[in-house]
Amino acid sequence: MTDPTTTSPVTLERDGGVAVVRLSRPEAMNALDIATKEALLATLREVADDESVRCVVLTGTGRAFCVGQDLKEHIRLMQEEGASLASTVVEHYNPIVELLATMDKPVVAAVNGVAAGAGASFAFAADLRILAASAGFNMAFTGIALSCDSGASYHLPRLVGTARAKELLLRPRTLSSAESLELGLASEVVADEEFEAHVRKVAQALAAGPTKAYGAVRRAVAYSAGHSLSESLAHEAELMNSTGATADHATAVAAFLAKEKPTFAGQ
């Protein structure tokens, strides 16, 4: 991967069709101050709109993935301006999570360290969560007398079930990578020394795949969560029709007939 070329709290690294969006405040465990949230939102919008990007990886720098809201800044703003968290949820957290969950390409959360609060919620919005062995999750919110945000109430129950989700939210604790895997919060766990290489391999494989089909699968799964079987079947038919008209589908059929491996262009 190319080296980051900016001192922004969020850096963007490109490696072919892979875009690595990296939270880069290691001294603050990648806590989310306003500058970081604005940079993250802008970067995610950029990669979501860029058709040359065929897989997005969200990760952190240092020993944390992201510990959520920067409480030091929040306390200062409360003292100086009487600011509430409501505005940042609407302006930053909500659109960040919607982009992670709905952009028309696969998203991988490469959880390099602890992911807490909104940081955990960001990871839950991704398609895959690859955890380093030393990483873990902590829902954290009620520990500081706050409700949950960043899609935690939506994604967490869908990953672990309603009862377990409420347990994790009401009694927050740090879940090890092994327990996260057992609960279904982690897609896989990788030894720390193999973590970056493995994430790169997974991301490159996804970036070489049928991007439009991946995006359609994301939409189909999300749609079915809030619709009936009949509605979901009709939606699947629409998506099959649209993906069946793609160049990648034609390529795959031709390769099947020729008994060759297809090379997808993401179109």
C-alpha cells in the first residue's frame, strides 16, 4: 500500500482498487473529535463516489481501532458552549454509518485494536470485521450515561440477537477477539503479526470481484431486514435483472463456457 501523504486525522491510502481509510490519531486512540469526524465523512464520501474504488477498508493507527467520541473535546465544548451530542450524531455519526453500510461496494473493518462506542458501531456497519488477536469490542455508551448511537441499535441485534445486544449495551465490558468471534461480532481473528497482510489479501480479492453484484447483495440483505418475504423476493428479482445486465455477468458466463476463470472489471 502507498504511504499516507497527509497529516489529516484520517488518511486515504490507495492500492489498485482498494481504498484504505485510516483513522490517524494514535495519541488519542483514534478518538472522534470534530476534525476527525469531518475528515472521515469527507473521505468516505470520496471513496463511495469513486468507481475505481472496488473495496473499502476502515482501520486505525496504533493500538486502537477507535475508542468513539473524544470526551475531552466534548467536555470542553459543554463547558464553553453548552453543546450537546445531538448535533454531532445527526451531522457526523449518522451519515458516516449510512455510507459504511450502503455504499455500492464491499466494506471491511480491519479492527487493529480496541473498538469502543461509536468505533465499535462503525465496525458493525461493515460487511466483514477482521480482528487482530489483541483487538476487542466495548459498547461503552451506558458507562458514561449515554444511549447508543452510530447504528448500534440497528446492527448489533442483527449480529448477535436482541437479548444479547441489550446485555452488551446495558452491561458494557471489553470483549476479547475470541469472544467476539464466538458471538458473531468478528468475521475472523488473525494473529497480530499476520493481520495487515491478511487484510490486504482479503481486500484485494474483493476488489477483483464483481463489484456491482457485491453492492446488490448489500442492498438485498439490508432491504430484507425491514420488508416481508414477498417484498424481498420482488426486490431480489429487480437486483437479479440489473446485475444480469452487467458486463461482469457476461464475462462470467463466457468464462464458464470456456472453462476459464473470469476477470471482473467491476462493471
